[in-house]
Amino acid sequence: MSKIRGMRGLLASSIGVTCAAALALPLTPPATAAHAPVPASVSATAARPASTAAARPAPAHPARNGSAPDVRGGTQSLPLAPRTHDRTLGPATEQGLFRQDVRHFSLVGVIWDDPDVELHGRVQVRTRAAGTDVWSGWQDVETHNADHAADPDTAERTSGRVRGATAPLWVGDSDGVEVRVRAETGPRTEDTARGPRTATPVTPLPAGLRLELVDPGEETPVEPPPVEAPSAEPPSVQRARAIAAPDHIAPTAEPAEALAAVDASAVNLELSAPLGATEIPALDRRTTERELLALRDGQLTPAQRAKPYIGPRPRIVTRRGWGANEKLRERKFVYTKKVKAAFVHHTASGNGYRCAQAPSVIRGIYRYHVKSMGWRDIGYNFLVDKCGNIYEGRAGGVAKPVLGAHTLGFNTNSMGIAVLGSHGATKPPAATVKAIARLTAWKLGLHGANPRGKTYLKSGGGNLYRKGKNVRLNVISGHRDGFATECPGWQLYRKLDTTRTKAARLQGR
């Protein structure tokens, strides 16, 4: 019996020591754990409120413990949790995360499970500049983003991978984050037995809210291909040769990515851009007209052959030029019949980037569209930065009618041009407006469209026009012309008349 009592005493003391040790552990995960990406299917513990955090040892900064940004980029996906202490039944009116140390990221967004559900409320983030103790103020994230999407009933939209999402916000290199999502509330008058009363209903937040932290990766230095005379071989032969030896195009890539890079580059061979080109050079008017005859001779009328209305081809940075990881997207290219209209957008990702950072911003948006939102590729056909640089968007060839995911209901027979930035209150730079005019003068000219004209597009369904309705639109339209949205921001939208005039003049009209 005395042995039994001794064993009980030993067991009790062991349990006490174990519990004491457990209580002494910090409540935050170790720095190494904080560095690992959280898969979309795995839950993570939300950070505690500041009152609780103050009682524990300060967490180490991941970036200061030797963790560097991933060269290839990546996404951390963190589930949100209630931020309030309200214990009433029903859905939480505010979700988020308190200050957390995370791996490096530069772009943020919030996603949720059902793409057909809108987030009615306010999303705000604050971030810590990497390697410092400096936190930003609260920044608003654009919540109305469902109008940038593939058309209803298309394979891309019905893939089962698409999620609801805010617009992405560029915040620069950061290693700490805090986020809050507040449900929309508003007064409402209700009739009761005792007379009318004012109630404040709450619109529930979407299910499955997650914070996406996107690291666009580092831009891999690319050696431009040697200057050679245009090859006399057909593009199909050049592509076959590149597939046999893809190292010339993507020497450090995995085989699957190297082949995808060959395909993404080969579709621009018809523009005399060599395989692996980082940019498609600008042409003068006469050379552009000769190229038009070579590309679309069988589709041109005698009048178009005699007098082609097309602007000089502008310089375009290719996907390889901005560092696209071709392994992320779906391999197949999808086309529409022709380009009858151009829809102008803004990315609503903020204006706090330098022109030298534009390729990183695009890589971040690309990863967010594909890995976070579930799209097959970046949604826009082209992107333009604040310095007037033009970038190839969705893969498939800059001269081809690539089907995008930019204007819900009107992606067929159109193209989407997104200006990097937010232009509700901020005027777009003159260089940006000029670049849109140059791009539309050329691309619309390939398909015989007049930038100052009107055209008809059949709606695929949206909040302005029912599915199947033929809608008369400007050939150069703003996103808001096809969908009830603020995009492309009032300050950019009001510049579209100038853009139409400049584009038509560049076409020789």
C-alpha cells in the first residue's frame, strides 16, 4: 500500500511539473512554424488580442531569424476568426487576425468559399515593413471584386475552384500583418405592435474567410535572346525545336514549366519576336501595316487592304519579361472569335508602387488570381503601369483574341486592359492614358474596330444586362459600362473620351 501511495505521489508531482511547463510556453507558434505556408484546407489559430499578447514574451520576427523571401514566390493562407468578445448566438460581426509575424509578402487580399456571395462590409489591413518595427496605418481593401470574373456558365467559372475575393492590395515587402473584416450594418424601420422602431440589422459575413498573403517572388534575371534575323521557319517548326531543347527558353525551370514557357512564347512568334523574348518591340506605321497583311490577309476586305486603319504596334513586355511562373496557370489557351471592344479597368491595388516594381505587382496579381481566386490564369489581357509600360497579360498571344476574365458578362469578343493602381480619386498619369491609346489603336486595328465607334456585344449575364441581350457599347468602354461597378474609377473613366480620340488618330482616322 505504501508503494501505491508513493506511485500516486510521483504521478501527481509529474503531472504538476508537466502542466506548469506547458503554461510557461509562449502562446504564439515558434518562428519556424510561423514561416510555413498554411494550406487552404488547414486551420490556423488566430492571434490573441493585444491584452493577452502583452502578458507573453514578444514573438521573434521571422525575417530577422534568417528567413528570406522565396525566390519563386508563394502564398500564405490564414483563416480568419472572430475579433470581438461578443458571446451572443449568431455569426460574428467582425472577423480578422490580430498582429502576427509572418513570412515575407507584398500583396494581400481576402477570399471566401462561395464566389456567388458578396462581402457586404469593410476590409482593412495594416502591415509591418519587413525587417523593421514600423507598422502602417489601416488601409482599406476594395471589397467589390466579383465583377472581375469569367462569364457565367463557362468552364473557367464552373470549375469548382473559383472563390469569392476582394481586390488585391499592394503593400510592399512586409513581414507582419493585422486584418479586420466588419459586417455592414444599417438602420431599418420595423413595424411592431407598439409602433415603429428602428433596428440595425447585420449582413452576415461570407463563410470561409481567409487572408491571402502573396509573395510575388524575386524577378529572375533573364538574358535577352541574341539579336538574330527573323527565322524563315514556320512558327510550328520553331516551337517543335524549342520543345526538344527548352533549356534555351527557361534554363532553370522544371521540365513542365519550361514547356509551358515555350508555349507562352511561341504564340508570339508571328510577331517576329524570337522564342524567349522579354519584350515585343515597337514598330513604325508602315511595318505595322505590312504585319497586318501577313497576320490577317485572308480576313481583310479590299478596302482594308488598300487603306488599313491601325496604329503602330507599341512595345509590349512579355510574360517572360515580367517573370511569369508558367507552371501556375492552366496549360491550354482559350480564344474568342475576335476583338470588337476593349474594356478599361483599374486593379484597385493601390498606387504605392514604383514603376520598377510593376513586374512584381503583376506577378502578385497573377498568383492571387490563380492560386487564391481559382482562375486559370491572370484575368486581364493587358496591364499598363503608371509610367506607360504595357505588359502582356493572359497567355495565348498578344495579337490573338484571347478569352479573358475581366468583365463579367462581356469577356467574349473583347479584351481587358487593367491599369495598375486605384483611380477613384487619383488621376491617371498622362503616360498611362497615352499607353492605353497606343495599345487600343493597334489591337483594335488588327480586328478592324474604330476606337471612336460603337459595337454590339451579347451579354453573358450580369447585374446590368440579362443574359443573351445584345448591348450597344463604345468600342473603348469602361468596366462600369458593362457592369454596375466603380471600376475603372471615376478619374480614369473620365479620360476615356481622350483615349478614344487619340487611338482613332493613331489609326489614321
